Amino acid sequence: MSRPARTVDLAASAFLRLSSRGEALVAELLRLSEHIPRLFLLQEKPEQKAYGDVLLDFRYLKTPELFEHRIESSAELVARDEDVWENHGDVIVRFFTLFESIYKYAKDFARCLEDLREGVYIQQTLEGVLLDEDGKQLICEVLYLYGVLLLLMDARIDGAVRERMLIAYYRNKGASSIDSIEDVFLLVRATGFSSSVLDRNGLPKRPQGYPEEFFERLPRRLGISTSLVQMMVARLRSEDMYGQISSYPLPQHRSVALATQARMLYVLLYFVPKVLEEEPHTMREIVDRHFSDNWVIAQYMGFTVELPHVWEPYKAARAALTLTLTLTLTLTLTLTL
């Protein structure tokens, strides 16, 4: 998706490196999600009974002394605790490294934005980067990949499993081994979403306020402003950022031509949920241009979403999509008759 930046454009080069890191983190997340130790799922009653007191979630952080005393008071629990780290320590470390790397990715993105604002990149500004052909693509891609990492992390690694992995690392390595420990905990904390809990349509059930509340956890703390994301959304919704329309001149092929930026736009909208909920004119423009005849999209390679389902909780998005679906159905029936 990314392309080499001009050598003189230091800001674009920084965002290019971040984009490459984001793609690598997605690959690592997908690899690790296939190798979650079954023990950490605690799905079977014998495992729950034997290891439930040593595989701890974030409740441990409220009263760590109580949990440690309970384990240390039982020779059997001490042995099981040691067994967990001996057999799965390498995997736990790798999962922790992934979680920490996702946090550092978001932090470094925020730092690049701050450097632009403070003039570290001489004669370059954030607004200038968003006007540059390569710059606007790269800056949107970096934030898009962060959103993809959040969605895939929640879909492929259950929140309870993430918490158990992080607490296992924390107990064995100590707080001093984790930089910005509060932010890493905030990133990993369970959202209430589980891919195994289905709604009446057989699709994963989403908690209220999900995923927008998950998306705003770190950006708010790191200083990634809503106004910046709105500027990105404005570019994506109104421009042909990748110059594809000339290759697909027929009107019926527009959704194919804009497919790459359409999936980016879908993810970035969760950083500014006010648009999905309260801006019907903006959503109508987005739907008419990007989703007029394509309602099942790939948010990332191999991971599809159905827009009528995922946008159902948002008033403006739902109304814009419903209108398009109704018009399409009416036109289809008319042509059929």
C-alpha cells in the first residue's frame, strides 16, 4: 500500500517507516493469534479449577497482595504457577512484546505529529503533509493500520486472554520491565467484545459504544486530535488519493477504483464516531461515493464486514446506507418488472 517517499521529504519518510512497522505488526499479530496456549483460554472446567487462581486477569491489579498471598499459601498453586511460566514463558514474552509494540507504534505516530507541529521538520507542516500526494496517503495509512491492529487484536485474541498474558508477564518480570505501564494496560484491557458471542444474525455481538470507545483510549492520552482525523476523513471522502479512477472510467466500477481508500475510511470513522452518529450529510456523501453498490467490504486483507450490520447503531450512517439500499432495491425491482 505504501510507496517510497522522496529523499528530501523527511516527514514522509518517517511516516513511511511507521507504515511499514504497522504492516509488520499486523503480520505478527495474526501469527501469534494462531498459537495462543490453550491453557490461557480456561475453557474447560478442569483447567479453570486447576489454574484459575494463577492465571489472573486485571482484577489482580486492585489487590495484588491478596492474590499473591493466596498463591504462596498453597504449595500446589506455587507449583502450577511455576509450571505456567516454565512451559509458556517464551510465548508470554512474545505476546507482551506485541502489545508493547502496538503501544509504541501509536506513541511514535503521536510524536511524529508533534514534531510537525513544533517545526522539527524544517519548512514542513501537518497541513502541508496532508496536501502532499505521498504525505496524505502515508499519514492516513499509519492511523488506519493502528485501527486495524485494534480490531484484529480484539477479534483474534480475546480480552480475557490478553489480560492473563499481561498479568503473567507482569508478575514474573516486574513493573520496572514495562515502559509506560498504565498505557500498555489501558491498550490491552478487555473491551467486552468476544468473537465467540453471537447475535441473532449469527454475527459477533458488539457491546454498546464499541469499537469507538476502544479507539479513543490511547489517542486521547497521546494527543492525537480529533481535528486531525477529521482532516484525514475529508481527504479520503472527497479525493481519489491513489489515482485509480482514471483506470476505472466506467461509473459502475467506481467502488472498485476507490476500494483501497474506502476501507481506510471505514476504519478511520471509528476515531470520529460523531460523524457516524450526527453528520447525515457527510455520511450520505461517503456512502454515495464509496459504498453505493458495495456493502460487504474488506477492512483488511481477508477480514470482511457487512456495513448494514456494523453501522446499524449509528444514526447518520444507518440512514445514509438505508437510503442507498432502498433506492437500489427499488431500481432493481423496476428493471425486473
